Amino acid sequence: MFDFFSSVAFAEGEQAAVQGAAGYMPIIWLVMMFAVFYFLLIRPQKKQEKKQREMLAALQVGDKVVTIGGICGKISKLKDDYVYIETGLVGTPDAKSTIKFERSAIKKVETIHE
């Protein structure tokens, strides 16, 4: 008879242990979801932003660039936050014009530096 009560008490202890472990499951899922978001969304975005900052910092006079609006030209002058881009037909000095852009408006640099 004593064995019966001890086996019931042991079974109740196991059930309490299983319920205690199940209480951590929402926290584990939350941590896993954050890890997935970090590696699939946040980390690649940070890398892309870093690459864009480095590209803007490395701009030089004479680089051929394309702006966010699709304007192509050559950098004629650089200031702190502004870039002056010379546009127009090649070989005709009368058709050239200079446009002032913010540095952050540069989409890509087409000049290759070595």
C-alpha cells in the first residue's frame, strides 16, 4: 500500500516538472523569432548602410556618378554635404551644366578606383 502512494506522488512530481518546462516555451520562441529577424532583416540592412556610407565618403572630383533621380554626370566639386555634378553632352562645352546635390543623393559611382 505504501508503494501505491509513493508512485502517485512521483507521477504528480513528473507532471509538475513537465508543466514547469512548458512555461519557458513562449520565451524560447520569442528569442528564436528575434534571432531570425536579426539575421534575415536587421544584419543585411546594416551591412548595406555601411557600404553606402563608405561609398559616399570615398567620392572624389572626376568620378562618374548616378543620382537617385537617375541623373548621370561627373563630379566637378565637393563640399561637406554637397556634390556638384557636371552634366551635358560630351565634347560640347556650351551644353554642359552644373547641378548641386546633397551627398546622400548619390546612388552609385561608375568610376573604378584602383
